[in-house]
Amino acid sequence: MRPFRYERATDAANAVALLARAPQAAFLGGGTNLVDLMKLDVARPELLVDVRRVTPRTIEQLPDGGVRIGAGVTNSDLAADPLIRRRYPVVAQAVLNGASTQLRNLATVGGNLLQRTRCLYFQDITTACNKREPGTGCSAIEGHNRDLAILGTSPDCIATNPSDLAVALAAMDATVQTIGPDGSRAIPLTELHRLPGSEPQHDNVLTHGELIMAVVLPPLPFATRSYYRKIRDRASYAFALVSVAAAIDLVDGQVRDVRIALGGVAPKPWRATRAEDLLRGGPVDEERLRRAAEAELADARPQADNAFKIPLARNAIVRTVLDLVEAAP
């Protein structure tokens, strides 16, 4: 690991100021992804600014019925919180599917949303990777791409976003609250992450020195009927081949509202708006769900080794929503 300086921020404004003055600096939360990347020589910060004592660690209900989750809340605390488990079970389920207990005890909500891809070539500095070193090429396109994206890719990058939590939050229409050199702002979770385009080195829309302070879940009564399904190669500590976060609002057998997001298939959490639009306002059955899922995946562009993700994602959408329907009172 390369030498680096360490600073402990005294408050959020101090953290932002420290980072803004140092182009090669990074915020340090739990460090479960960043420190690994530093050991691999992928991340090379000259300064780490510890924000664990300045990002909120509370989960609170808001006056409008929504819930604010502090960016410093650990994944373990989020998954165990009674309010989250009761009101937004899909969020708790996603976190519990995300990592080992030891990692969940240390990883934070803010850091989880900003973790980098686990593409093998991104993590191997001896290979070409546009995300790690722009302009060098994408080794994955002609290489090992079984685990990589089928939606939202570009000729420069086919990496997937690894976060389970982000998929659930995208389905719930969460908002990310930040503070940065230019002040505070709120970013819809679905707009936080970027598709690679010609600049795959930029994973998200945050500016240098912008710090996530909280995530806000809107009041969503039918989120109590939600579920997270993760399909992976082994039952523990593996990233998703395909995952589905879904919630449904049924009235007299008709879909009044539905939320679906996919993980493991794109460079960002993939909100399945096309499928949602096709399902709203009608009955729900297996054939209708299948048609909606196929419409969502119509633009998929698989690589040599991951075409299996198309039927896998289709079937996962169908089964997840049907399970919610069948569990309805």
C-alpha cells in the first residue's frame, strides 16, 4: 500500500473543506471497499479524511411519514432497525443479502452506495480498464464477462454496480442528501449513479468533496409489501448475477402501483420503469408479468458469456412479483 496522510474531520464542513483542498483525497467511512482497493493499488489517495464521527448514525421517522437514514449508519444497524424492517422490508433484506456479518458491522450506508465495481479487470492493474485508467480499453469485452452488465453498457465499459442496498433504495424512490463545496443538495437515488458512456471512470454524479449525509425514504404505504430476491453462484458473500427489488400495491386484483429495480445487470441500479408502466392499471398474472419483463429487457446487449442473464432476469422479475401477489392478504 502506498503512503498516505490521515485526517479526522471535526464536522461535515471541515470534511468537505479538507477534501476540496486535496485533489487526490478520499473520504473514509467503514473502509471495507476503499482499503481493499488501496491494497490492490487501484485506489491511490494521498489523503484519507475520516468521516465516521461527522456523518449521522441515526434512523428517524420524518413528519411526512418518510424515514431519514444517516450516512454513518452501519449496514448491520440498518438491517436490524424495527422501523425499516416493518415499513421497508426490501431494504433490510437487501442489506442482509449483501455481505458477511463482519463487513455489515463496519460498512456504512453512505459507503455502500459509493462502492466500486468488482469487475476482475478493474481490480487488476496489469490489465486494460477504462474505468481505472481512461483510454486504455476494456479487457472485459473480449475477456471474462459472465458476471457483467447486459443493460446500459457502452463500448468503453460493461462493469456492473455491486450494491444490493442501492437496488432496494432505487425501487423505493429514495433520495440522497449531500453537502459539498457548493452547498447542500438532494439527489434522487436513481440519478446518483452514471451509465459509463465515454467516461466510465465517473461512477456517480457527485463532485469532488461532496459528502453523502443521509438517505431519505419517502412515505410509501405499500412498501410493507416488498421483497428482495438475489440470485448468485453461492448462498453467502457473493455478488448478484441478477437481483430484483419489488413492491406492489394491489386493489381488487388490479395493480394500482408497482416498483421494480434490478441489480447485477447494469452499471447502476436499474429501475424497471418500462415494466412498471406496462403492469399498472391491470390485473397481474404470470403471462402479463412475462411480457412486461421481456419489454424491460428488450434493449439488453449481452456479451459472449452472459446472455443467460436475460432469461434469468425475466424469470426473477416474474417470480418475485408473483410471490408478492400470492402473499397478499
